[in-house]
Amino acid sequence: MYREFDKYLEKLAGKPAFIASYEQYFRDIENSNTKLAGKSLPTVFHPVVITKKDFQFMKSKAEKMAEILLKTVDIYLNNQEVQDFFEFPATLQEWIEINPGYRFPFPISRYDAFYKDGEYKFCEFNTDGTSGMNEVNTLEEIYLGTETGQDLQKIFSLEMLELRKATLDAILKNYCEFLGKDSLEGSKKPNIAIVDFKESATISEFKVLREVFNKCGVPTEICDARELKYRKGSLWYNNYKIDLIYRRAVTDEMLQNRESITDLIAAYKDGAVCIVGPLRSQIIHSKLIFTFLSNPLAEKYFPNEEIDFIKTHIPRTRRLTSEADLIKEILHNKDYYVLKPHNAYGSKGVYSGSEFSNKEWAEKVESLVESGQHKNYLVQRKIQLPEKEFIIDPQGNKQNFKVSLAPYVFNGKLQGFYTRISEVDVITTNLGGKILPLFVSEK
């Protein structure tokens, strides 16, 4: 991260222009249509700025990780022993085997990651209903709309990474491949449906994406997965014929509602509609991917160079069992481990040993084992999280936070970052984390 930028910003703090910009920033956020769980976006008036060199470094690592994950999907699809390792339920396995009609099986993804001392480590792969693109771009636009933001943009040549249009570009790329075309030039634009379950949908983000897509000349509607009808070889939402689905409905909810989405699944199986992203993205989204990549079985399928990359960039992860030696290791070295359910999202049920006393940690582990919940859990070696001071008020007072720079990777290419900070090890807005603007300095 760019220390020269931070030093310059600290000198501005407390001055009238900074205070006015600070107040405008939070006022504009409050008045914005972009909300998180119905509330204003949690943030601070201190963006993360990275150098072009840092950007290129993270780009190379994120895209190399994407190559390995792409290979993992092929390995899974072609090897029964790997399918047996994951133990997915029969319905999910059936969905995974449906060919989406394009090559890249997790086209819209975000990797939870940490950049520290020239190292970039990944601890989760979100490839299922990936969100947050509008949140970060909204914060970046509002920041650059302040007097302080405009001045800093000029001085440090700050570049904002546009994610909303990049999302559309990625979706259309997959659609072109689905049609067997190189581009849509001269062709009718597809009717897009942003599909989720209405009780889970991030409607404010969907509305912004619909507006962006429509402005680009691509008709777009927001639809509930249960309201889609398959008739005469096409998928419909009322009288709106759907050519392309941008799937935001997460796979677990689709499985729970599978009796209510039979038309959607039937159209997908028949190739009557292009769905981005495909249901086989669950191979990468499931945290079981980390147990596979950490297992000696993976060494059978990857060359030494890729195994070395995996060991360097992802933490060792195992299934949580009741095995005495494993439980002893976790209890005696709690600060080095994190427990995660392999089928949840939004950091639900994630526990970091360093956040608990010895007694509390022992009780938590024992509770999981005794209740049988441990069968749904993984134990992951904890990554040493980077920390940084951020300005937290108009006068320039600072506070130390842990920082996550999670890359958005669309069709294998880095497009931007979901930047979050937190006082605790589990970095999520559900536990008081904050979302920050991020800019790349061209200096």
C-alpha cells in the first residue's frame, strides 16, 4: 500500500477543506440509494491506495490462482475419486454435470485475500452469487466527488476500477461463447434477467446493475427464480423472454427450493437459456476446495510448480474430525486456527481461535464435535493478517485495522477489489467491518 499517499492525507486532516469533504462524503453515502442491509455503507474517509507495481503483483497471483482453479474444475469433472472426495449431494452433482455452453465455469468471482510484505494469500473463493461491486464503486465515486478526493486524484493520478460495466462485459463474453460467436456486433442484444430469490436479493445493487445494463442497450429485468416459466422452448418471466441469466441466487438456496425452480433447471439442461454463472461453480465456491488443494491427492494432478504455488498462497485446510490428535492440536494452538463451515457464506459460523479465551475455544470445539456439527466444518491454518492505521474522524485521529484486499476476478482476469477493514480477525460487515474505496496510483 502506498505510504506516501497516507502521509499526505494525514497532513490534510483537521483542515477546513478536509473537514468539509469528510462531512460531504458521509452525507452523500447516507443519501445514496446503495445500502447494506437497509443501512448506509459502513466506511471511513480514508481510501486504500496501491501502486501500479502492487496492482500488477496482485493481478499476476490472482490470475494464476484462477488458472489453477479452472484446472481443478476439469480434474473434478473427469475423475471419480475427486468427486468422491468432495461428496456433493446427488442433485448438486447432477447440476454440476450440466454443460453451461462456455469454457470458464466461475465467470464472476471474488477471492477473499490478504496482501502483506509482498505476499498475497487467499482464504476463500466466492464464485456463487458474488456481490459488492456496486458498493465499492459507489464509495469510490462519492470519495472522488469531494474536494479532497479531487485534489488527491490529481496529485497521485488515482484510477478507479469500474466493476459494474466490467460485470456486464464478462456476462456478454460468456453469452457470445454460448452462441458460438466472437462478438455481438450486428446482433440483437440479449434479454438479461438478474435472478435471485426475492427474500435474499440485494435489490439496491440489482437496480443499479439493471440501470447500467439498460444504458448500455441491453434489456434487463430483475426476477425471482421461482417465477420463471419454461414454455415452447424458451424461458419467460411473464411476457419477457429471457436469453441470458445473470445468476445471483446461491446454490444452497436453489437446492432448498429445487421443487419450485423446475422450469429454470429444465431450461438450463436443454440449453434454452444461458446462465452466468453456471452451477458447476460450486466446485470452487465450496470451502471443500481448500481441503482438496491441501490434500496429497491434489499432488497427483498438478505439476510441482503449481503445487508450490498452492502451498504458498492458500492456507493448509482439513476437514474437522473428532480425531484426538487433531482436536489436541487445535486446542493447544488456538491462535493459529480458524474454524469454518464448508457450506455457508457471509462469514456465518466462522470462528478464529485468537478471538477466544482458552476456555471459550475449548467449549466451542467440543460443542461442534458433540453436536455432530463438526462434520460440516473445516479447520484452516490462520493467515497472519496485515494491519494498517486509518483516519477515523475529521481531526485525523487514527485507529489500527486488519485489512483484506479481495480481488474480483471475471473470466480469469482481475477487475478490481472488495476492500474491507475490521478490528477483529473475521473481516466481514456482519461483525462491524467497513468497506473502503480503493484506487490505483499511476505515479
